[in-house]
Amino acid sequence: MKITADIRYIGVNDHSIDLFEGIYRVPNGMAYNSYVIMDEKIAVLDTVDEEFTKEWLRKLERELEGRKPDFLIVQHMEPDHSANIVHLLEHYPETVLVATAKAFDMMEHYFHTGLKAVRKVVTDGDILSLGKHKLQFISAPMVHWPEVMVTYDEIDKVLFSADGFGRFGALDVEEEWEKEARRYYFGIVGKYGVQVNRLLQKLQGKEIQAICSLHGPVLKEKVDAYIQLYQKWASYEPEEEGIVIAYSSVYGNTKKAVLFLEELLRRNGCPKVLLYDLARCDMSVVVAQAFRFDRLVLATTTYNGGLFPPMREFINQLTEREFQNRTLALIENGSWASMAGKLMRDRFEKSKNIHFVEPFIKITSVMDEANKKELSMLAERLSHRK
């Protein structure tokens, strides 16, 4: 696939994978992207997962048309991108490796000094000339590993963005970029919003006509819109108005309460109310939706003196990803010694700009008429929070 006259795509699609990074469900597989820039000198940008060595080398050989690569640019050392460094060097031993000093340190651990190659260490702002094409390297530490850099082609105005702007899903399956890119971002990159913003600031003023990530499709249309969306994600600002209700229920009584609340919210004219049973849903979807919308309701039971495990894990995933700038309501249920409400509130103690909506609702085993009145009040306040 040609991206520009000189830039070619040589990535692969993985449909055998069920869990990306051992945790994220990927029903539509994954793409591991790699690129070649053909010029007076040839640069390969990143490799692919080791399961696809032969396919990737065949694609590379086809694009080279008898030539040899001069450089292998290693932007990111996760194995789904770096696993074939050794295999490329076996076929093309004169290739120069280009990476950050931290990436070369990591190579020693991955390959145990098995790399016999010329190494070119690059730092922020360095430029590599291929002839017509001038590649500028931009350091991006902790987006989302410490060795990461991205590469900007000054001639074709293409940003090779490492894992930035990535998306779940293989490229031979059509699906909405935004949905799976949001889930990918908040699952994998979301903790590092400060670092993402630093990278975006470095890119300001650069004309970008295409974004080539290491996962997902090449972005050519609406590039500015994708960048603006990434800025919003990195700033932890809600994308839109809406209410996510995330709950866990042991005997169904907490579920009855949140269904009652959902109905009240819809009666009050809230068009976007999303309800998730944390014990049954894909939690990465709920995490992404909690960051997408501006209001969140948590409802759960006390369990062994603590939080019901799915709710505990959900809150952990939110807070470790710097959940902030949201409106939050809490509902607890317990037959005796109920602690869930206090524990949920305590978990957000260090979160920035969390506005708790009263009333805090305490159900004792089964929702009663007093609870229904409290839920009506809560629904009213969530519907007219301003």
C-alpha cells in the first residue's frame, strides 16, 4: 500500500489474537504497522510481532525491489514492534539501527547483546537525511514507554507517531476509528496525559498531512480533528455531555435501583444514559466511556468489608489513569455494616476536580420508598447539574 509516492505500508493483520497485551479484548484483531521510505537511502520504520516474521520480510523484500535498507528506525521497543530487529539484520546486516539511547539499552535486555549492527543514537530534534526526505526525530518519553520517539517527514508532512493515535482492530475489518482509538488510548496511554500533551506541544506549528501509527489505519482525512480529540483526551476533559451508570449487584437489588434511576434520568430529558454491569461487561469499554462523558454514577455493595471486586477494579482503573474533571454520584447497598459509599469516595480523594452530587444514597438490602425519593432528587440534580 502506498501512503505517498515514496512511503509504503508493510504492516500485518493479526486475527489469531484474542487479548491484546494479555487483557484487552480485540474481537476484530490487531494491526502491527511498519513502513518503508524509498529514497536515495531507504529507511524502514519499526518491525512487527514475531508471529509474522516471514510475511513481513516478504512484504519488505517486495517493496525493496532488489535494494537493501540503509536504516531501521526503532521508535518503540514493545515486542509487537521490535521483535524482528534481529531478523532484519540477519537478512540485511549492513543496516544501521536508529533509536534513542534508552531504546538501545532495552535492546540489550531483549536480545542479550545479540545485535551486531552499526548504531546511531538520536535525540530530540535530530534530522536524518535520506536524500529528498528529511526525517526529524522528536522524543516522546512515557508515551507510553520511556524510550519512545516519533518521526516527522518534513517533505511529505507525515508523522510516524509510534503508539500515539493507535487503535484496536486489524486493517482488513472496517470499524469506526474513534470508538476503538478511545478504548486503546484510555486503556494503554491514558495514564500519561501530561506526557502526551508535551508531545503535542512539540508538534505545534508542523503541517501534518498524514499520521502513521503503529496500530490502526493511516489517518489522512480530518487530521486536525484527530489531533484536537487527542488533546482533549490528554487533558482529561469530557468529550460530551452524558451519564454513565456503572454498577455491580449481587442479588439484583442494586440493579433495580440503577434501573429506576436510569428511567428517571430519561424522563428528565437526558438522552445519553449508558448502563453497565461491571461483572459482565468489557471493563475497558466502560473506562473509555467514563472518560468520554461528563457524569458518572457508581453503585455497588459492601463485600467482605470492602468493595465488590468488579467495582474495586473499575475504580482502580479510573484513578490510576488520572480520572478527573467529572461529576460523580454514589449509591451503596448493604445489609449490615455498609462501607461501600465511604470506600468509593475515599478512592477519589486524590483525584482532581471531582464534584460529588448529593444525596449520597444508602440502600439497606432492598430499595424502599425513601430511597426512591432520594433517587428522584439525584436524577433531578444530575439532569440539571449546572
